[in-house]
Amino acid sequence: MAGTTLTVTGEPNRPPLEKTASAGLFAKARALAAGLGIGDLREISVGGASDGNFSAAVGCPTLDGLGGVGDGAHAEGEYVVVSEMAPRAALLAALVEQLLKDGPG
């Protein structure tokens, strides 16, 4: 509309989620996935951020991306591979059980 202005302010407000912050936790998840026959979990780096950036920054081992397998996050074409949902749920359950026994380290 004529005469209207918009000012956008802000800046990045999340610390980086450093790979080293969760190496031990990732190793546990990777070993459990192999034991469950899920295959080898892969580490990836992506742009963007999550609330996990905050927990990792204060020293809490944090894994981001243990949810659904798919692509197109937050976009119109986002999808999830339904056949991967049960194996992912099994991995998450096994990881929680392991952490209750051993702790996150």
C-alpha cells in the first residue's frame, strides 16, 4: 500500500550446535541403530537452527534430526517416509532406555 513501510530487525540469536557437543550421544545412537538393523546413521550439517542449539550450548548433549525420515522441511513439498517411522521410533526408544542405564556421555 502506498505510504506503508516495513522495518525488519533482528539477527541470528542461536549459538551453533557444535558437532563435538554431542559426539558421545551420537555414537550411542549410531551403535543402537546398527544393532536394530536400521543401518548406519549419518552425520550431516544443515543451515538453520533449532531449540537444540540452546541446550547444546549449555552443555547438554543434544541430537537434532532423530524424527521422521523425509525431505523438504517446512516447505510446501515436505514429506515423511512412512515406512521409516517405526524403525525411528524403535531407535528413539532404545536410545532413551540406554540413557536411563548409562547417562548421556
